Amino acid sequence: MSRPLSVAVAGLGTVGAGVLKLLSENAEIVAARAGRPVVVKAVSARDRTRDRGVPVSTLRWYDDPVALAADPSTDVVVELIGGSEGPARALVEAALAAGKPVVTANKALLAVHGAAIAEKAEAKSVPLAFEAAVAGGIPAIKALREGLAANRIRRVAGILNGTCNYILTVMREHKREFAEVLAEAQKLGYAEADPSFDIDGVDAAHKLAILAALAFGRPVDFAAVHVEGIREVSALDIALAEELGYRIKLLGLAARTAAGISARVHPCMVPASAPIARVDGVFNAVVAEGDHVGRVMLEGRGAGAGPTASAVVADLIDLARGRVTPVWGAAAGALAAAPSVPMDRHVGAYYLRLMVLDRPGVIADVTGILRDQAISLEAMLQRGRAPGEAVPVVLTTHDCEEAQMRRALARIAALDAVLETPALIRIEPL
């Protein structure tokens, strides 16, 4: 068998320790599939004394992760530090400059700086692999970039954040409110102490920016992604959605249109019969639509030591075998400069829930505003009567432009009979 592939790992948190464990436990099968042993020889982490459940005493230890790039006996650098700036970015750039292949799980780095980093990798003819950056153990990157390479991708969508999917699932199944379920998710370790990146949609948007670049053959553009989170989703909206035959999911959606590329992350109402509606708990799913293959859906665990380490090691096996693909599926010069479509030009159906005073004329006022914006109603739902008190009224619309709906919403919110900020959720016929 050939000389072992010598690997340096920066970051020994959950995923880093998972990589060491997988390479140890599955050493024989990894070597058979890689054509040679894949062995971690050097590491870098903040705390040398922490027990990570895997032996590290025999490994070369670097306090400065960037120094791994200069280690003469390292063949591949694995970056598992995280974050779009700081040591993670410095290490990746230093390794590429030194002509060393890089494997990373860092979606933030790729979403924000992926275009520039890809150019550095291409200039040095050095591989940059990142299967673990999107959807954990789901092989979404290879599916889009290689498995579906012969197709013109029309759309890519998915449940890209397990924390949000877990929270929405528990809210639906147990009729509980967002804040209560979030606190429980933090105690169980499904949500971070500061969950903002997850619940505000930023994590999912990082991943969608990467998927959109691969799907549509253009430079990654995180700034073009419209981002909303799940803080405002209520148990009432989830219950009403079910009554209408829908489930609420935080989705990332990117599509190729005649006007350009649209990319957005926000809560969606999807038909309860849709396969993606039944992806619950911490699971992720990615859906791609190609002109020849049709619709493909991949589902699995989107985070955690085992699934993410599985994706990291899959990249290491590719590198050991000499299998190299351009970062974004094609050389930088072949990427298209397709324009981005702003959110206000999105066209789709909407769910609108109002808390209004139960008095004559309120519904007429609301429907009159929608009529003025050329928005037609598909259905209306009102449960219970409480004259002089607040009652929920739900309206669903036919397709209209986001800008129309936003203008209507501003006027509706200003009505004195509307007692709360209206809830607006987009309906997606996945």
C-alpha cells in the first residue's frame, strides 16, 4: 500500500474529535477506499488538557493553528475551527499559499470569502474540499457538484438547520411556544447558549449561499441571500397551518429565473403531504431539481460528531485517491455573473394571520386593502366569535409579488381594529 496520507487537524471540538475517532475505528475500511492509510499526525486546539475521548498525546501539537500550514510532514490541513475570520481564515489561506490541500467544514468562511479563497486555491492548483460545510453527513456537495453535473439545475431547497427544525417540530407536536422550546433545546444541547446564528436564519443562509453557487455555477454571494428566522413563529400559526393542511419549516430556497438567481431563507408553509414536510427533529434535507434528472431529495443528520466527521473523511479519501474537482464545480473563468433577484420581486402565495377586534366591517377593510394591491384571496379562516375582543383571522392568497404584499401589510397593520403585528408566512408548493 502507498505512503500514508498525513493529516493535520485544527480544532478538536465535537467534530475534530469525531474525525480522530472515525479514522481510528474505521482505519481499515478508510485505507482500503483511499488506497492508503489516512493518519492524523498533527493537531491544534486551545486546551491541551481537555479530555476529548480520543488519544492525542502522541500527536504533534501546535498552539498556533496557522503553524500547521508550515508543518513539512503534513499533506492535508483540516480546518474545523469555525468562523469567517480570525485563525480559521488565516489557516486556510496560509495552507493554500503553501500549496497544501485543505478540507474544511466552515460554512461561514466559504459563504463570506469563498470566491476569493477559491481563486487562491485555483491559482496554486490546490484542492479545497468542503463536503462537511453543508448538511453534515448528507453528501449534498458531491450530489450537486458531481452527481448532477450533467444537469441544468433549476432549483435547490432544503431544511438546512437542525436546531430550527427541532424547535418547529416540538412546537407542532406538543403545542408549545417558541421561547419555551428554545430554552429546552439549549438544555438538551440542540441549541447554543447564543442561538442567534441558528434561529435568525444566518447558519442556513451560509449553507444556501454555498448550494446556490454550486447549483447555478456562479461565484458564492452570501450578501444576496434574503434572511429571516423563526423567532416570530407562534404555536397558533403552527396550529392554523395544520388546519389548512400545511406544516411550517425554515427553508433555504434558491432558484434560477428569467430575471436571475433568487436566494432566500425564511419560514415557509409547505403542504403536509410533501416529503420535506415530514423531515422532523434535528434532521436536514436537501432537494435539487435538474432539467434531466428531475427532483432529487437527500435526507439525514445535518450536524454532530459522527455525521460531520463522515463528510470530512470522505473528502480526505478523495484527496488520497487524487480525485479533485474545482471548488465551485468549474474554473473561476467559467462561472456565470448571473444577477441576483431582490426579495421584493419574489412571486408566490401567502398566509396572513391577523388578530382583530370582532366587529362589523373589519374583514371588508382588510379585503379592500388587498384588492387595492391586486391581491386575490384563496381562502379565509376564522374560528370563534368574541364581540369586542380580539380573534384570529387567517387569509391565504393566490400568487402575488412580495412588494405588493408588503404595501398591503403596512396598510393593514395601521388599521385600528388590528391589535398585533400581522403574521406573514410564505407558502411554498414543494
